[in-house]
Amino acid sequence: MIGCLAILPAIHKGAYRLQRKTIYLRDVGEVVLERSARARHIHLSIKPFRGVRVAVPRGVTFQAAEAVAQEKVPWLKHHLGRMAAIEDRILAQNRTPAVNRSQARRYLVQRLEALAARHGFTYNKVFVRSQRTRWGSCSAKNNINLNVHLIQLPDALLEYTLLHELVHTRVKSHGPRFWEAMEKLLPNARALDKELNQYWMLLYSV
């Protein structure tokens, strides 16, 4: 996702039953206004191949959200231009050979098992899936989820991600204790974390 903008709303009384509305803004195109129970303010975002979305909090009219979007047309135009370049990179990535998911799963599970044994970690189950929001996760029960597209990362970033989830079997937050544990395993853990952000377009691979 690129370009997020939050606007504090003016709160209105009354019920707002409409949950979704599509509008058209000149020089921008289609914009989706969508009711969000989690949003506390009007939030503009742009995602690859999904375009512009405006999260509308409860108690805020779609008319008010549309007015905010209209005011931010120059901002939207700028970030839509950047998004077009990112979409081109994603399409180029998707023209590469598809990931063999069964082979990827075996390899990722083997790497995870080897790192866990080397560093004394234990976990419950491991799942390998295709996801568009994260590289991996670790549940409260120490079940580890891995993204199949990890196989496409440079080896140093793959190892970082696997260790990241293994450390979460002991430390559930991303606080100082987590990073202290990570840096004992990988002294350049924070630098690798930033580098990983550059590969997010792989999450949109088919």
C-alpha cells in the first residue's frame, strides 16, 4: 500500500446505513468510499490494482468523506503516479516462472526446522500459504504461518523472517525484548527488517 492520509472527521448524529459507495473524481478516477467500524477518522489509501479507498468512520457522512477526497485530489494524483510504477513492477514479477508451492512448502518447513534446532526454539504447527498482507506470523499457540513467496526472497531475508517468527514463540510483541533477542541471533536484524520492506510487491505475485 502507498500513500495513506488521515483526516479527523466532523462527527454527525444519526444512522448511516449505506456501507459502500463508488464515486468518480476528475483526474483521479474511481474512488471507493467504505464504511469502517475500526476507523476513527477519514482515511485515504491506495493499493495496487485496487485504486483509492476512503475509510469512513461511523457517524461521518459519505458526503463529508467525498468532500475530503475532493480536497486531496492533488495528493491522490501524485501517489497514483507512484502506484502505477509499482503495478508495473508487480506485473513484471508475475511474468517470472510461478512458484512451485509444494516444493516451496517442503523447503520452507525444512529451513524452519533446521533454524529451530540450531537455536533451541520449539513451535507447534507450521502452515505455508499465499498471503497478501504479511510474510509470516506466530499465533498465541505457537503455530507459525509462512508466506509461500518467502522462497523468492534473498537468502538473508528468508532466514531473517524465519527467525523473526521463531523469536515470537518466546516474545509475542515487537518491543525491546523482541529486538534484543533478534539481535543476538542476527546483529543486523533491524537493517534486514527495513530491507524486507522493499520486497513487498512479491506479496501480490499470482
